[in-house]
Amino acid sequence: MTLFGTTLDPMQVFGLVSLLMMLALLAMRLKGERSYLRRFRAWEAERKARRDAELAAERGEDPTTGPKRGPWG
């Protein structure tokens, strides 16, 4: 087999194919990690919202009209 004018023996072809497969596996793993992180952040935000609502209900406050937070108040 020739690649860019260089003749490759079977071991070099095997090395190239395995390197490309490892790159594909790494890309799939990275995609899975990013989706896990996105799901975890969404779950954490929902949990915090539920907890804030429970605390506001215990204090007898309306959770939607609580103290303003953030730069836009």
C-alpha cells in the first residue's frame, strides 16, 4: 500500500488504522462526557430551584418575588 508516495508495510498500516480508531473512540468519549456534564448541570439547577422554593415556602414568602439576584436585578 502506498500513502503519499511512501510504501507502507502491514505493521505500519495496522498502526495507522489503530491510531485512527483510537482517535474515533476518544471523540466519542469526549462527546459522552460533555453530554453528562450538561445533564448534571441541568439536574443541579433544577435541584437548587426546588430547594429555594421549599425554603421560601417555609418562610411564607412567594418564591417568584424573592430578593433579586444577579447583575440585572
